[in-house]
Amino acid sequence: MSRKYSITENGAETSRIKKFFQKDFSQLIVFAIPMVFLAVFLLYPMGITLVRAFWKPASFNFKFTGWSLEGFRMFFSTRMYLKSLGNSIIVSVSVTLFCILIGVPMGYCVARVKIPGKKLLVSLGILPIIMPSFVGAYTWVILLGNKGVLRAALNWLLGPLGITIPSIYGMFGMILCMTLTYFPFVFQMSYGAFSGANALLEEAGMLMGAKRGYIMRTITLPLIIPSLGAAALLVFVRAIGNFGIPAVIGGNNYVLPTLISFAYQGDGDINFASSIAVLNVIITGAVLYAQKRIVAKREYETISATHTDIKLHENLGARLFAAIFCLIILVFSLLPQVTIIIMSFFKNWTGLLPVGFTLENYASIPKNSGKEMFNSFFLSVTATLLCAVFGSILAYITERKKPKGAALLDLSIMAPFILPGTVVSIALLSAFGGNSAFKMTGTYAILLISYMIRRTPYVYRSVSANLTQLNPSLEEASTISGATWFYTFRRVSVPLIMPAIISGSVMTLTTLLQELSTTILLYGPKTRTVPIQIYNKVLENNLGQASALSTILLIVVFAIIYGMNSRKGSDVSSALKM
Amino acid sequence: MSKTVRYENVNKIYAEGTKNAVHALKNVSFSINEGELFCLLGPSGCGKTTLLRSTAGLESISSGKMYYGDVDISTIPPYKRNIGMVFQSFALYPHMTIFENVAYGLRVRKVPNDVVTKKVTEVMELVGLQEELKRNPSPTALSGGQQQRVAIARALVYDPDVLLLDEPLANLDAKLRRYMRAEIRRIQKATNITTIFVTHDQEEAMAVGDRLAVFRKGVVEQIGTSDELYNQPSNAFVANFIGKMNFFNSHIVSTTAKTVVAEIDTTGLRIEIPKARCHAEVKEGDEVLIGGRPEHLKVSAETTEKSIPGKVRIIQHLGSFIRYEVEINKAITPVTFEIDMDSLQKDIHEGDMVNVSFDESRVALFSPKGREI
């Protein structure tokens, strides 16, 4: 009732202070922590990296070496570096194209043709992404190497036609491995788009006299272009950032991530590594921009009052073709997984068939890799929990509070999603390695931070997608009922977005368990993880132990995904969208 | 505890100070009595929902004051205002049972468990859901009408000072809507909580509200009971928004102390209107509108005195009355007029020439300005 009295200067002051303390600060505190984290561990390191890229390259010297364009000059005047750049571009572009060529028809077959076992196809179809990709790479050496069993079979089949299989080491191997690893992105998204499309749109076209092919060309395909664009971008970004596959089967065909790693680990030259990282970011950025330009004009909102089921192709020819096509793709993409499991029970497999059945590969794990096991699970689980908290809060801020600069916030959260893991590592090393005031190299902390920076986007995307669908009046109703912001957040918002948090977290956990491209530059003697151990065993040619470790990883990852899929309302694919 | 609600010069400007600024509420001042069921009515974008959300505190106002009773609540956060609100989408929590949905506001207020059970049971009886409460399902398992009742119960359970209803019937089908609006009035009268009801449906507003405020473009055009708004609309907009009104472009021929004589353009028909039904300051020669509701005009096949000729375009049977759409003269706009008759005129068919006459005691005169929505 203070307003009834005339307020003096002093009175106004005290009431302002009073108001300040009456305000609901829980919101501010909750929001501030992830923002500060982003600023310190993402924006600052990225800034430092950009600065270092323009310093003079120097081995094992973290001090200021003087401004220079030497790093870029060296890159563009050395044949090997230029060739690596070319390799990177050729590999990622071809992988993207092949993924579209395989994924879209497969998505269409599963969504629109009457074939048995659709659900199984969809869930098996996601396996190649969630399996460690470099593990797949060395199995192709076993299968398609000079004495590989698959090579022998294919040569016997195709030899009379004059086709021979090129060497698995090099470009062919990289493109094959990455395509079989990443096509599920395109498959899953086009399957979703084809099966979710409004049947009425196509029926309307048919009633106006259009034939099937015409409808496909003018209605069906144009409508899936936005999702296809997003999936293609995802594949490109993954392919250009992949470290494991080129490191295992690239041979002397270097790509940008392997180059960054060798510049840093071989020469200790973080300035030159930064220059390459900046080039890598520029390419990714350009592709992202191009994708946005193409897709932006084609964002469609599906207007539908009623939803009718889409008619499936039912003629025998189409059904037979679709079933065989899907089966071949699936068998090929799951072959590595099967090979690993077989390999894990044998001493070696250099010829046609594995030799020397043994359980020693598993028995030796506690002794040889116990520490790595602990590290992997500890780091992945901790990072996942932190990602879940930060990702949901950040999603809540950008989606519900819509602060000024929300687009910028969104961009900086999503940036690590499209940045190669090696680039994120170089950024963290620039800021917190060498002579930095907070030296963190070789600690659990730097790995946790890198994992959080790289994986928060999963939970963030998944939750913001969920929040856009959630009517804000659900939260307003709580406020009206007298609840403070925090009460509403705890009792209404969080329970409602829980399925999204879970699916994002599962995606985070499963990918972190197999993380290699960031870890490879950041691990120390005490912080070795299972993927690092597998990678080293592969380099030592100890395939038996590598396979046993990989098999355990496969089982854990599969169990987590399976566990989540049997929960109602959670869907991994929402975390994959951009 | 029911309270009055009072607005003093309330203004709301979205994106203030920018090129895209929208003046959503312009100097809104009026008050709502204790225990009154008050309707905010107007076309979409008129500011009625903005005013409701500002009353709730979900939007801040740019200037002016709002009072609950004597307390200025303009800057009090919504969770301290002690109000109940029913949303258009109902906003029921899918992750809670109906009991927990209704109990939510009590849980927030840390009410002991036994009181929660007692109050929820009482309010569910009031809204007629005692049977459903025994099964206590998730709200998603209920029909639209039942969800509506849960939403009302949830807003009422903690005895709010003011109850706000934001287009609460928009998500229900036509028959249920008519039933629920009577239910809302019954429940409101039983609790006697001051209630603000927002709708764009004039029939709904007239049926449910003790008083109505008609909004247009952020301005309150008129406040009154349903009867006042229908029979004494203060301008052409209100006249045509509350019910239907036919307007004839006319001009003033002469004025006296008590009456005005106006002539309908191009017809030569003159009508004398008492000053009491003249809703505009007029002088000789002024352009005006003569307004007549469909039920105050008549069609007949015979020529009568003081009538204008027209051609029947469409005849619609609407149950209790028959609507004739008559094209009067291509030279005056609008071309067609709606005339309601109690019974079907056997000698009139679509395409026939007819005569339109006026019930002179009921027509009114308006200024031609701003009659559009």
C-alpha cells in the first residue's frame, strides 16, 4: 500500500532495493552457469585458435612467435598439404553423394513399399552410426585386404567381368567405410520424411491427373528436400571431421583431421595446427552456408487437418526389389560388426579365415585395459549428465526466454556440432595447454570439457525441438497458479521435456563411449580411454584384443539404445537433427 | 474473496520505439464489479487477449495502472496475484493425473494433504466430475468437455480473487460449446468470483456475460449489458458486431429539436428518426448511415407506402426465421441486405421483385466513420 503515500527520493531508493531482493533470482543463477561455461570453454578457445593461426609456426613453443601468414603460406605451397586438402574434399563430397544414393532409395523402400520386417530394418538401420567407425575400418582390412575373404569372393564373382576391387588402403577404403557408416543419417531422415508426409497432398495430385512418376518428381521429392539437406550436411560434416577411418586405412592419403593431429603430436606445432583448423572450419562453414541457402527457401509447414495412411506399393516386382536392396545394404553395413565379434575369439585373421580360437582376448582385458575401461565409463557418464543439465537449460533459455541475441547463442551452442573433433581439441589446447595459466593437458577435466562442448548440442537440439511443440500455456498455467519460476521449471517443464532429455543423453553417452577424434589429441597417460586403447592395438596389429574391446563397446552401446527404444516416447533421431 | 478489477489508462505497445511498434491497447479505462461475469469481445487482433494476459501479469503493460480491489497490481509478478486462468488449449499437464492437475495450485501453496483432498473433491463436484475423480485418469483420457471442466476446477480450487477465461470454448464442438457456456455461468454464479471471459463470438458473449466490453483496434468501443449493446449500440461498428445491422447510405434533409429526417440515397425515401436514436452529431446535408436490423425490415410482394424496390437473391430457411437477401439498387453499396421474416412468404421466390419497408420505430442513425471491423 506504499503507493498511497508520496514517495520521497529516499523512499524510492529503499523500495527499489526491496524490489531487488523480492525478485526471483533462481532463474538468473540457473541461466548464468551454462552461459559462463560456453564463454570460457568454447568462445575463448575458438578465439585463441583464430589468433594463433596467424602466428609464426614453431615447434614446441607456445609463446608469442610474431604475427605471420607463414602457416597458410606453408600449407598452400606444400604438395602434401594441398593433396590432403584435396583428399578431404573428395572424400567428404563423394561420401555425401553415395549416402544420398543409398539412403534415399532405402528410406523410400522401407516407408512406401510393402516389405516385411520394417521395424527391424529401421532399428538395425541405425546401428552403423552408433558403432565406432574406426573399428569398422580395420574390419574392412580383414575382409577386403589383399588376402581378405570378401575380396576373394568378389573377385571370383566379378573377375570374369573384368572388375577388380581396388586396394582397401587409400581413397576407396575411406569412402567405402564412411559411406557405410554414415548412410543411416540419410536413411533415417528420408524414411521419416517419406512416411510422415501427408498422403492427401499426393492423392490431390493424383486426382488432378498426375501419374506416379510425376507426383514423385513434383510433390514427394521436393517436400523432403529440407530434411535431405539437413541429413546431407550432417554426413558431410562427419566425413570431413572423421579422424579414425583415415588414420586406420588412409595409408599415405592424409586428410585435414589426420594432418592436424600430426602437426600437433608430431611437430608440437600448435600454431600451424591452428592454421589448418581454421581452414577446416572455413570449408565446413561454406558448406553449411550453402546448405542453408538451398534449404531456407524450401521450409514447408505441413498443413493438415486430417491424416490418412499412405498407400504402399504392393506389386510383387517392387516388393522383391525393395526387400533385396535393403537387405544387401544392411548386410554390408553390419558386416564390420559381425567380423569384429568373430575376430574377438581368434588369435589372428590374416588369410581367408580366422585362426587360433581363444578366449585370451577377453581374459586379458582386466589386466591390460582395466584402467581404460574405468576412464571411458567414468568420463562418458559424467559428461553425459553435465550435458543433459546444460543442454536442457540452454534449450530452455533460447526457446522460452528468447533473449536478444538468441540466434547467436544458438549458433555458438551448435558450432561444435559441425566442427571436427580435432578442431575442438586444438582450440582447447590453444587456450589451456602449453604455457597457459590454467594448464589442463592430460587431465580428466579437459576431456570432460571437450566432451561437453561437443555433445551438449545433442541434448540441446532434442530438447528445443520438444519445447517448440510444447504449448507455453502449460507453463503459464503454473505461474498463474502461484508457482515461482523454479517451481514451474521443476514440476512442469522438466517432466514434460524428460523424453527429449533422455533421447539426447542416450545419443551423447553412446557416442562418447566411442569418441576418438577429440580424445586422440587430449588424452594423457592417466586418461587413456577404451577407443584410444583400441586404436593403439590396431596400430600394433593386435587385432584380437582390439576386437574384444570393440565387442564389449558394441554390446554396451547396443544395450543402452535398446533399453531406450523400449521406453515409450523417446526417439534417438530427434537428437540427430540440426 | 472476490474483488473488483479496475483499469486506468492502460496502454500496451509491442516493440515500442521501433518501426514495428504495435499499439495493442489504447488508454483502456473501465472497471469490473465484484462477482461480475464480464466479457471482453471483439474481432481477432482487437486487444482483448492482450488485456486479459496483462491482467494475469503474463504481459507487462506500457503505461497505466491495474487494480484488484484497492491494490495496484500493475507490477506484481503473476504468481503473486492469486488469480485463476483457463487457457484456450486447457493447458492440462499430461504427466499428472486429473487429481494432481487440479491440486497443483494447492501444492504450490503448500496446503496440507487432507485439505487438498477435501478441496479437490469439492471443486470436482462443483464442475460435475466426481465420477471421473474416482478413476483419476490422465487428462488425455478425457473428452474435450471433461478436460474443460478439469481446467476450470484447477483454476478455481485455490479460491482466486479473479478468474480469467481465454476463449475457453474455442476448442469444443458447437453443441458442447452451447452447453458449456451455460455451465460456466452456473459455476461462476455458484462461486461468485469476479470473472473475465474473452471471446470473439458475440452470441457466446451475449449469452454468458453480465456485461460486455466491445474492443476494436485496442480501444473500448462500448460497455454495457447484452440488451444495451443490442438495442442501443453507440456506433456502426458495435451495431454490426453485436448482431447484424443493414446500413443504408443516406443524407440529412432536415433537423428539429427532437427528430432528424434523413433520405436514403438514390431512392427518395425519407425516414424520421428521434434524436435519442441518433448516434452522431448531424446537420443538414451530412452523410449518414441509417441502420436497421434484419428483423426490423420487411419484404412484401405488394407495393406499400414508404418502401423501396429490390430483387430477392437468396432465401434461407434458418429454423425460427426466414432470411431474405435482397439486392436493392446497384447504385448503393452494399448491394445486398438481409431481412428476417417470421414466416415464409408464399408469394415470394428467388429472383422476384419485392418491396422493402422499415419499422420506423426501430431504425437508428449512425456516423459513417469506422464501421469496418
